[in-house]
Amino acid sequence: MMNSCQAFARSLSRYTRSLSQLGCLIIPVVLAGCNSLPSSGPTAHQFLKRTKPGRNPLDITVIDLNQPTNGMKAVLAADKNSEILDDNISLSSAAERYTKENGSETGRNLKLRDLASEGRVDLIGPGDVLRISIYEAGTRLFIGNSNRYGYTGVDPSASAEHFDIVAVDAMGTIKLPYAGRLRVAGLRVVQIQHLIEEAFATQSQKPQAMVSVLENVANTVYVGGDNATKASRMPLTLYREHLLDAVSYVGGPRASLLADTVVIFSRSGKTVKQRLDHITPESPDNLALLPGDRIELVKRPRTFEVFGAGSRVEQMAFNNPEVSLAEALARGGGPNDNISDPRAVFLMRFVPDETAPNKERPVVYQLNMLDPASYFMAQRFTLRDKDVLYISSAKLTRAIKAANIVNQIFAPLLIARAAAY
């Protein structure tokens, strides 16, 4: 019995020495390869190091929301630029094709109010259909209805000749008996009446013309898009319809949230895109419409992305008019206790560059979730479309992964050796 115990002790001692020697060889190799281990992203130190002078080619600005002096200023500045950020929306492929084919221009910071202009909505043009009535008294050119008793020549009673359908051709002219072709494009109804009266003045006694518009084609705007309830051409009247009137004319957007609907407005070779919820009836962006305007309602859900050492990596839709930073962190599951560094939560976005018009600069907002004040700050910070939220990895994450690898190497050997005895 004593001999077997001594043999086991000698065998275990040799095995322990062999494991020690093997560990001395393997552990340095594993530790040296820590940087090659998989990771969800950089640590806070690695992240901030790339924003230091000399290592910051993108000129990224870092703002610490937990600092008393900078935190609230950053929140207020972010809200100030909210409309500009939300209105910088990429056009759909169909809208891009339309603007390119028609030579349209687009500006990232151009707003609807910048396209406001004066114009008329009562000028006749090609495609319009008119109804013309000519009234005569005395010597008449047309037989008229009052000659039903067989009178000819001079008749003291008045008579009327009606031309129920008179279309304006592509050249902008109409044709009437005894008057020939009359150019009416670009004229108002009253001017056309005078033109007709002058054309018949030498052939009839005091002719009077009445003109009305049966089909208004020249003074229309197109309203459509993939998020419009229906597509249609809306005729314009002297009431002077506005942009929101056109939206109502087609039944409004299909999407339940106005904030997820983008208005693409084209006028005179320029195109502006703006979210529908930013346009109110009293706003100067609610433009008075002009003939030829084109309005498209497209669905562009606002989203934000969550990366890093959180509970999951995902692109998430707002699904609400506004989403705070606190709500975004809650939706993403917050920092993962096992691998994340809650002191280094970053939100990245582009903001307008005040020193260079029509340009943007990258800004990173840092939040320390270990500071109780950060939760109040996160409630006041509003997310914008296409914001990126990153939760950095903890410093010891890779070391823990390396220790797990070592454990996986030696654990089977220990178990097998123990089973042998």
C-alpha cells in the first residue's frame, strides 16, 4: 500500500513539473497574442487615442457630457442643430434619377422656404380645355338660339353661340370659326375674352365673349411618391393652395408617423428634401404652390445603430417622434456587465460646421454611466437620424479571454490525468 502511494506521489510530481514547463511555454504565447483575440471594438483608451492631435485625420471633436460646463451646452447645441441634421436625408434612387434627368440641383442645407417665389396660377396653357360662349345683338355672324322663328339679318334680341370644348394645342393656340387661330397661352381668361371680341368686332355687332376653364392642366402640381396614399395632379386656383393642401389632397402619407415621411419638393430645377413633421401650416416652409411644382412623399424611417460591447448589435427604428439617449441605451440592452466599460459610452454624429457653410464635422459625445448625473443628462439628449451609439470594451476583456484559452488548454489534461488514477 505504501509503495503504491509513493508511486502515485512521484508520478503526480512529474506531471506537475511537466505542466509547469508547458505553461511557461504556452502562457507567454497566449498573452502575446491578446491583441489578435476577437473583440467587439476598441477600448476607451484606443478610441480616444485616435482623436488626439496628430492622430485625428477626420478632425473629430470629443465632448464629455458629464462635465458640468460642457454637458448642458452640448445638449442645447445638439437640439439647436436638430432640424438641419434630420433634414439631411438621402434621396431615393427614383428621386435621384428624376433630379438628374431634369437637371435639378440639391443642397444639403437648403430648406423649402428658400424656394419661395411669386407666380400666377390663372394663366392658360397647352392642354387646357375651354368653354367659349359668344353673344351677339343686332347684326349677327352666328345664327344663334334666338333665330328659332326664322328671322334673318338684323334681330334686336341677343343670341349666343356656344363652343363647349375648345382645347389649347401644343402651340398654345385655339381655333374658332371666322376668327382663325388665336394664341391664348400665357393669357388670363379676361384677356382671352377681349381677344375673341376683337377678332369678331369687324364681323359682328358688339360681340361679347364669355370664357370658362373646363379642364385645368397647365396650372397643376404633381403629388405622389411611394408613401402617398394616392398619386394625382392637383389643379391650382386663385385660393392659392399651399404644400400641406397638396398633401391633404392625396390623402396624406401612408406611414403612421409624420416624422418618418420625407417631402421631396422640386421647383425651377432645384430640389429640397425635408421631413413632413417639420412643416406646419404657419411655417414659411409651407410654400404657396406654383404650376409645375413636383411633390413626392417618401418613407424614410429614422434609425440609429448600436455597436460595441452592449447586449446586442442592431439597427433600431425610432418608432416615436423623439428618442432620448437614455431610451436608446435601454433599447439596446445597455452595457454588458461582462465585457463593457460603462464609463465609455460614445454617441457619434455629424453636425453643421459653423466655419464652413454646407459642410459638416464629426463630433463624439462621451457619457460615463457610472456617474448618476449621466442618466439625467441622457434623458435630455435627443437622438437624431443615423446616430451611431458605441459601448466600448473593458480593458480586461482580452485578458479574460486569454485566461479562458489557457484554461481550455489545461483543463482537459488535468481531467484526463485525474481519471487515470
